[in-house]
Amino acid sequence: MQAFSDGLRKAGRTIGFVPTMGFLHEGHLSLMRLARQKADALVVSIFVNPAQFGPGEDFATYPRDLERDMALIATVGADALFTPEAAEIYPRGFETYVSLETLPHHLCGLSRPVFFRGVATVVTKLFHLVKPHLAVFGEKDYQQLQVIRRLVRDLNMDITIIGGPIVREPDGLAMSSRNSYLVPEQRPAALSLYKSLVQAAASVRAGRTRAADLVAEARAAISAHDQNRIDYVSICDPLTLDPIESIQDPALMALAVKVGTTRLIDNIILEPAVL
Ligand code: PAF
């Protein structure tokens, strides 16, 4: 991979990179199209990273289908698909991890304590392997995107990080590889996540500012579905992810909910009314 990227760089071509864990959907393809637009060459990786799954999480059952993924990537046209093995990324004796001090101690990091250390470590390694000029990550994984922006800034990596907008199913459900776990009867429960976010955004546009009230309303709407178990619903500063009480500036509303056994996340930016 490094030799291939060196070749591209020597030929004066810029490299755009989209790291994924496979089982691709339109959301991933939109990130690839964005990278293609912004760089001369596109590299995609597929690696289900064991280091970002905790005990009891879905590493073993995470959906995988390389043939299907390759056909989808071909519709965008990548210059390289990088699919390393876990033993190559984490050889025997591997002991160097990358972790951030505060950003992971919010939102998803609270219930997934190893997740961001795993993400930061593998993304650092993938950056060293692929040597991209720019990399594109989805805004659905908002906290992950912030972690990677901070990582790149803190470690002086010469890589531009670009966020790609959330891509939704026609009914509003944010696209996710984990949507494949949902059975049709769980759809209304899954949709309550996005509906709650849209409702909160409308309330903020209409002039409401008290975060606690909006969080309580979203929690009530989501909990009305028996299948749903809320991990968190949070309104917070979009950069630090610190919770906020009163929405005076654009704020992030983010949530994570287990629908049956499927953990889903979603988010929206709440824009206060212009007075
Ligand atoms: O968002 C993902 O698919 C993964 O967390 C990433 C960024 C590919 C790292 O494993």
C-alpha cells in the first residue's frame, strides 16, 4: 500500500482516502464521490477493526460481504482498495495505541470505553499506510469525526479531514451498515430517532432554548417504543461535545439508542431562531 501511494505521490497525484469497515451503502459511496472530486486518486480501505469493539459488542457478527462491496466501489471507481488482515495491522507484540484525553469521555465513549482508542489507533495506522492528502469521514459518526480532526491537528498530520453529510433512507433513517440487523417491525422504533431530532430542530427554530426540555421530549418519544433502550440523548457544544443548558448558538443534538439488539446513532445541528 505504501509503495502504491509513493508511486501516486511521485507522479504528482493527490490521494483522497475513505476508510471503511465494509458492508457499504450509499452513505459510504457519497464519501467516496466527495474524495474523488477533491483528489486525483481515490483509495478505499475495508477493515473491520477489532480494536474498536468492546467485549460483548458485534465484532464477530459485524456484516461482511467483500464481493458486494467491490461491485459497489466499482460504480464510483477507486484507484485502490486496501483490505489488510487483522494480523497485519496488529501483529504479535503490538502495543502502541493512540488515545485522546477528553473528547472520548462524552456521548458514545461513555458506553464504549475502548471505541475511540481503537478508532484513533487504526486511523493513524491507515494514514501512515495510505499516505493520503485528504480523508473523508461521515458526519453520522459525528464524535468520531471530531476525534479524527483533533488527532490530525494534535499530531501535526499533513492531511485534510473532510466531513461528508449524513445520507438517509427515503423514510429518514440514517444509513448504517448496522441497519441490516433491523427487522421490518423495528422500523418505526428506529425511525423515532430521526423524528425526535427533527422535532427538536423545529422547536429550536421556533425559539425554544432549554436543552433539558428538548432532551426530555426526545427521550419520551423514543422510549414510547418498547424495543428502544436509550444510551444517551445529548445537546452539546459541536466542538468540545460538552453538554449545554441553553441553546444560543448552533448546537449538536446527538443520540444513541439500542433498537432491540441493534445500536443506532444519529445527530442534527440545532440552529437557534434568528432574532
Ligand atoms: O467509521 C468507520 O467505519 C470506522 O470507525 C473507521 C473510521 C473505518 C475506523 O475503523
